[in-house]
Amino acid sequence: MDHRDILTRFKNGDLGREQAAALLTGAHPGSAARHALLTAEVAPPRAAVSQPPPARALTTAPAGGGPPLPADGYAITALHGRFPDADGLDAFWHTAVLGGRDAGRRTSGSPAGAGACAGAGDFDAVFFGLTPQDAALMDPQERLLLEVLWQTLETAGCTGARLDTLTAADGEPRAVGVYVAHDPLGRAAVAPAPAGDAPAAAGAGVTLPARLSTLLDLRGPGHCVGGGGAAFLVALHQALSALRAGECGAALVGAVGLRPGPARRHPQGAEGGQGVGAVLLRPLAAARAAGDTVHAVVRATAVAHPGRRAREAAADRLARRALAAAGVTAAGVGLRETETTVAATTGDTGAATGLAALVRAVLQLRHGTLLPAPGDSSAVPWARPHDQSGRELPRRATVAVRPAAGSPAAHVLLEEPPRRGPEPIAAGPAGPAAASGELVLLSAPTPEHLAATARRLADRVLPADAVEDGTQDGRRLLAALARELRLGRAVRDCRLAVVARDTGELGAALRAFADDLAGADDRDGADDLAGADDRDGADDLAGADDRDRADDLAGADDRVGADDQDGADDLAGADDRVGADDQDGADDQDGADDRDRADDQDGAGGRDGAGAGGARGSVRCADLRGAQGPGVLFGELPETRAYLAALWRGRRLDALARLWLAGVDVTAADTAGAAPVLPLPTSALLRRPLREAGCPATDGPTPS
């Protein structure tokens, strides 16, 4: 190797300063030779590869020399997206695998001649606590971002009690940063704040993260990046800086691009593409400790403006910086996604271009398959690389967007997550506890949402032809599903509770509940959530004429909020006190001897399982939208949490169900033990067309 080769490799970043000096001066020839053999030439820039490059060894030290950088990285624990002809990542993958040969395929619910993002005028205002008039004043990009940020959090199981565990360095809960990229906003936007706060007028996108954080009640930092194909990758780079600084425990990074014209794919990347999506980031170590799903690991990012330098030179510089920061060489990268590779799939998606490229890369890492590159005909398997000693190496991919006029360039290095054995489903109860079943709790903002979400859960998680009735695996899946709904989902006003012994029983109960609501004479579901003729057996959902639920919610003559505010003496039912002589509930699990107490049936008479000790598999429900005050228990009291925790330990499922339907958040107390996050379908959104402000549409909802 002559001096010119050494200097060239040093300039390209394949040799560190000390390595190059050693080769030029002849010092430490053995060490220098060893390093020289481990480095590889920089591969020429390519948009993508249809076959992985030959396996070569990687350097483990950054280009500047010194010890290796930490290899933990940051985990992508959830991602969600909607693109032309692909409402969801499964549909996006299918479209991308076909390599543009199935442009006419559309997902169910997509309007003919339009892609999934074309319905930007449809929105579920009620779900997010907004009026149709307020929603109509919002910019369409803000509405789309609000939807996908929420769905990304739900995919990660982080809209309920688990969200409080995402803390900043100072211990603040719900510390989730919000970083968004968008095309120029087309109108002044108004996003009302909850709890009577004055609406926040927004004529500029700079306030967008603050408004989204307010609507989602997130307490981390945020930043907005406007315009340019690299905008999403820039936002991701900024989010990682906040995570490193301890300013947040997780970060949402979203992007939306709505281009002129119909939403369809353009092989040449012409105008008209649309896209919206988001990812949730956490430090890898924290994500693995919490049992999060890790889709990919972000190893390094690099962002810079090119100045007057040529775009290609700026892009090459960022590539070297990112690789050096991760301690790898270009030969260790098997896939390169750029704005060019996504054009045939999504068209020109503006600020969402980097998002589309990252989604493509993550899906290829997940499936171990390389999508067709421009000019290729089909996808190919992606073999995992090995070093010269035969040691298996992780698959790696880069996502890069070159700078356009007035915008920066960005480069991101991704790696497949560390391989682990199959995650065991958390063991469910055994023995007598298993016979008592599992308490499944579900909530939504309206009865209509509740029924749609119940059906979605039953159809997508508990298909009728694939249940495992009564088997050990079926019981474990049921226990994991019940736990995920309690810890991963937000608590809303319209609620249902059902005790089931296996997944088949639960699926049947949820379908029957949804069918009853859809086929009842009382179609608005306002008076009886379960269906026609008051089938839940309760005239007023809580106890006959006692709509404030004070007298008969838990034990007739023992009103909570009077002399027994902490609920310590008698909330679970007369003489069977939990927290006194029977704190663990061992002698009376699930109220076995006290289940059918005639004078404590929620005023219902026990018809169709609506009472306190209703038959297993029957859904009980409540509509708390008109309830006044904090409910029968004040959840912030430590005594309340201790009491509820005792109910969970004792498996007093019936008492917990009654409290849940009475307005108590019983979910936060069920936090014992660690279990992997179980991916579940997101809550149903019932989108309605939005007309002019002040003129809400009357069209029927479109479930999504």
C-alpha cells in the first residue's frame, strides 16, 4: 500500500488518524497491518442494493481512533404510517414488495382513485375531545399528525398506566418529546386545550409540537422542522439529542407530507405523493428492560447544511460521520435507502420523504428481505453477514436524504435489534385462580367507539376460527391480553368489563356486545350500552334511579366518600372486607362465596350477567360521560392505590369490575411484575367528513 492509497483511505474515513500515521511512518507495523486488513474500501454511492454485499470484517473503533463507542443505541419501539394505497405498514410492505406492479391495489376503506392519506378532510374529533368546528379549523396536517402520534403510542402500549413510567431525568412522568416535520401549513390552525384552557391560535408550525403535546398530555420537549425531504431525519436527530440529555424518557418523531394532486405512486417521483407516520424512540437498554418490542436500533445520525458545497460531497461527508460514530465501515452496510428508492412507492412525499425511507429500511430489517431496487423485478432474501472469523454480524441499513435548495442533508444508520429467544407469554393464573378467569377491561370515548374497538379486538386478536379454548396457551394469551389492555390503554368514559376463562369465551362476548349495540332498537346506545331492552339488566348503568352511583355501587348502605373515603372497610361487599382480615383475598378469591349477593347487584337484578356476580363471558358496561365529581374513590390517595392493589392480589375480579364501571381507575394499581408488551390493534377511529367551520357534517363515520 503506497502513501497515496493510505491518504485516500484516511480521507474517506476508512483509516483513523493513528492508523494512517502508523502506516506512513512505519511505526508498529504489526498493529498497523492488522488494522489495514480489517478496513474495507468505501462502496460507491448506491440508491439501494438488491443483493447484500459480500460479508467483510468491520472496524470497531471510530475513525478518529480511541475506544469503541457504546453500542446500545436507541430503539424504535413502535412505528405507524399511512401512505398512498397503503393504510398501515402491512399494506405498505405488500405494495413495496410488488415493486410498483400492483398500483391499483387499495386497502379496504380507501376511496377509489385516492390513497390512504387522501381522506385528510375526515377526522374523529370526538375521540380527541374536540368539537367538529374546532377540528375544521385545524390544518389537515395537524389532524393527521395527531392521529398517527396517538396510534404510535397505542402500538407501543403507552397511552395508559405505562405512559407514566416514561420519565425524564428529574423523575417527571409522561416525559415524551414531540418532534414533527411537515410541509408548510396551509391555514391558521386552532387546537383547543383541554380542561377549559383558552384555544391556542397557531398561524405558524413552530407551535405545533406544543399543541400536540397539550392534546396528548405529554410533558417532554419538542421541536418542529418545516419542509424539505430530510425534515423527518432532522427531527429524529434532534429527538436523540433530547434523549441523550435526559430531557425525556421517550420521543415521538412524526412527519406528514401532503402534496398537490391525487395520492398515488409515481415511478419517476413526480408530484402527488402523500404520507404521514411516526416512530417512538427509547434508549435500547430501557426498552429491553421494559419488555418493549424493538423494531430496529438507531446507531448513529448526522445532519448538516451543505453551504455552497456540492450536494454529493455533503452527503458523503455525513455518511462518513455516521459510520465513524457507530464504529463500522461502509462494507458493513447491506442496504441504502434514499429519496430515490422511495419515489416509486410513495411519490414525492415532501417532509415525509425521510420517514418513508426509514419505514422501508425498518421493514426490510424486520423481514430479512431486500425490496426490489429501481430496475429490479423482485425482492430477495437478505442473508445475515459474517466477519472473517465466521462470527455473525447484524444486518445494517442507512437512510439518507440529500440536501435540496435551502434544506439540510441527513444520514441515519440503522441496525436490526439484538436477537433474543422467543418472548414467553406471561404465565396466567393456575389452579383455582385459573378457574375464576381473567378480568378484561376496555374503554372508549363513546358507546359507538367502544363497540367498534371491541369488534376490532375480537376479529384481529381473537379470530373465531383460531382460538385455543381452555388450553394453557389460550389462558396465557388471555392473561397477557387483559394485562396489556389495563397497562397500555388510556382510561375513557365509556367502559366495559368481562370475566372470561379463555380467548374463545372473550371473543364471543365481545362480538355479542358489538352485535347487540349495532342491532338494537336504541341505536344511539345512550341509555344502555349493551343493546336493546336494557339487556345489561341495569336501567341506569349503575343502580336503578341512583345516577350518582353513591348508594349502591359497592355495598348498598356504605357510601364511599362519606365516613369511609378510602374505601378500606366495605367497598368490596358487606362482611367480606378486603384490606382488613382478608387483604390477599386468599379465602374469598373473586368473591366466590359472595358473588351473587342479592342486595348488591348494581341495582340490576342480575339479568344477563349485568349484576355484580354476572355469568362469565357476559359484558357489563357503563357510560360515565354525565358523571359529576371525582367518582367513588380518589385515585391519588396512597390508601386507594393500596386498596386496589390488594384487590388485584386477591383476584377480587368482581369487585374490581364494579369499581371500574363506577368510575374508578383500577388499572394503575395492577403493576406488579414485568411482562413483554403485547402488540394489539389500535382503538377504532370513527372518522367523519369535516365541512366548513361551524357546519359539521352529518355523514356516517368511517371506521379505521
